[in-house]
Amino acid sequence: MKILVVGSGHVGYFLCDRLSCEGHEVTLVDQDEAAVERAQDRLNVLGVVGNGASAEILEQAGIKDVDIFIAVTNMDAVNILACLLAREYQVDILVARTKNIEYTSSKAVLSKEKLGIDLLINPEDAVAEELSKLACNSKAFDVAEFAEGQILFQGYRIESDSPLCDLTLADLGELRGMYRFLVVAISRGNITIIPRGDDTIQAGDRIYIFAPQQELPAINYLLQSNRLEKKPTHRVFVLGGGRIGLQVAQNMEKLHFQTKLVEKDEDRCFKLAEQLNKAVVLNAEGLDVQTLVDEGLTDADVFIAVTENDQTNILTCLLAKQHKVRRTLALVSQPELIGLASDLGIDACISPRLAAAGAILKFVRRGDIISLTAVEGSNSEVLELEIGKDSGLLATPLSHLHFPRGAIIGAIVRGENYEIPTGESMLEEGDHVVVFTLPEAVQKVERFFA
């Protein structure tokens, strides 16, 4: 397909990288000449320098032959106008990123339907939801739900005192009678592998598993290290009173956490207090540790940093760790800082670019894809697909199918039932299949289920 991307920021660059690797013809438009040249040098894309909301520039970029148009600059007005122009050229699929709630709320004067845009994506909503889920999970650094929450995809770090350390996948297989889960990937350094029976889990690894929702308490118990942990207090500190911070605080209120929202702007604090029920709003700097300690930081279960500054988020999480906060979560936009933050001991880093990119990538997939999650750091993806009645995969054991190398089926959901598949499992019409795939296998998986 021919895809035109407007905006070379974190989201735009990520999309260009992923889509060009999958064989699509990608053109990037941006006013920053240096950014366009950098993308052309590093990626297999065509670059055009100019305003993406200009009909002249769009025609230079080949808008008349484009199948999908994606506008992801940092300006809502540019993204909306660019999509409206693309609509006049009869582009099939239009996607715009927006940060302004006016376009996406239920009371929006200009909704995506009125604008004629297929997808209006606000990554802040997805980020707030993911942070809230992670705050409730005492172990995972990555979490996603599939099959309406029946199946979980989770990432765990393996410490040197973890009971899984030095076990092979075959050893884990012997626990399947007690613990229903499947390890679908091991990330070691910069390498991600789909493990076989003789692969060993090592200290420092990050493992990714599929498991049924109700198995989560047992799995967390299995993965518990030998260190004694303090008793949960259900107290959470949220640093940053922007839109994400407010949403996270509201979500934590609903989950019955004792919530304290920290914001340095006094006027903003008054507005936040009006929109929260039980949460306490503190007018303080994130680096004013003594004030936070006086407010009970050392008794908190979770510290969530969501200011607009990555460095502030990372540093305050590290300070919270020093004061014995059990779990720290940071909003980190710059890709190069995510791995660093994890290495420093922050429990989970959430990237707005992945939240936006995951939703957008779903629109350019073939087949009956229901949902998609991009995995930070490995370019891997988790896809949920529905098996159609005309599929050539029906009633055949999985071991007899030539499933693409570099991918693995992690779960099969059939109505209210589910299974962690074996070689003897067979697919039926209407099944939801959850697949983990490395980047080089994405296209093969799409064709396999098409």
C-alpha cells in the first residue's frame, strides 16, 4: 500500500520505520528539512519538505495515489486540516492524532464522523488507562488485555533471586498443570527470541507471557522473589496535574486507592480539586522530596510520574525508590531514555508514541484484526485476530500448519472458554487467536490469517 505520513516526531518516525519495514511505500512530509533528511537516510521512505496542510505539498508527495493518510504532527489544527484536504483527494483511510479533548469527547462539536476522519487518536487516553492497569499489578512492567479482558499479555523482569532463574522452558512446561500460562518471548539485551524447550531463563531477562485473567494471582505468587515485601497500603502518588495525571488520579479513585496528586501550579491545583472526589491535591514540586515524605510517600505502594519532562519523571521515580516506594511508573516519550530508565530500576515506562502507533497500525493491517499492541524496545507486536468461516486453517491441528517462524500463538478464545494452545489444538470459526510476532514475521502472520 501507499501510505503518506505527515509529521516526523516520535510517532511519525516510529510509524515510518514500522510500515516501511513491512514493505509499504511510505512518504513522509514535514517542515523540518533536517528531520526529513534523517528519516530518508535511516529508513526506506521518500521525504518531502513542506507544510502537510498544503494542497501543493501534498500533491508533491503523491496524495492522488495514496491509500492511507496519517497526520501526526504536534498541532491538532494541522492534522485535522491535512486530513480534510486528503479527503478531497478520495484517500480511503484518514487518521489524525489529536491532543485536544474537543475532538474526542462525547460532547465534541467536531467529531470524527462529522469531519469524515476514520480515526482520531489521542494517545493520552490510552496512556492513562495503561498506567492505571500497571499500578494495580505488583509485578509486570508491561500489560495488555485481549479477548475482552479474558487473556492477559504481560512482561516480567527476572531478578537474580527469582524462582524462574536458570529454569528451562521445558522445566516450566512441567508446571502447566498448576499454572496456566505460556512464555512467548524472552528479551535479553537488544535481542528478543521466541524460546524453545531448551532455552534457559536468566537473571536480567525480560519475559513475556500469555495467561488467563483469573490465573494472575497464582502467577504473581510464582514470580515472587525471595525478598520480603511490605504489606500493600493501596496508597498512590501521582506527579503531574496535566490531563494524563488527572485521568490517572480519577481512575485510581475508582479503584479505591488513597490518591495524592502533586502539581506545582497553584491555579491548576484548584481546578484539579474540583474534578476529583477523594484524592488529595498537593501544591508542590516533584523534586521537593521532604514535602512528599511528610505527606506519606514512604508508605505508598505506587509512585506515578507523568509530567511533560522525561528527565523529571525518571529522576522523581528514582527518588521514590530510595524512599522505599514499592512500585514506580514513569511517562517517557524519548525512546532512547526508556531502556535507560528500566536499567536504573524504574518498574515500568509508558510511551505515548506506542499508545498512538499501536492504534494507528491496526488500521493498516490486513485480515480480521481486533486489537494490536506494540511492544516497546523490540518492535514486536501482539495481535488479536478472529478466524472467519472461509479460513483454510479450520479443523487442523496447529502442529500440521506451517505457522510463520518468528511468531507464536499464545491463546485461543472460543466464546466464554479459552485455552493455552498445544500442537493438538485446532481452530474453529469465530475463534479469537492472540499472536506474539517479531517484526520480521508480521507480514507472514497477516498473510497466514488472511
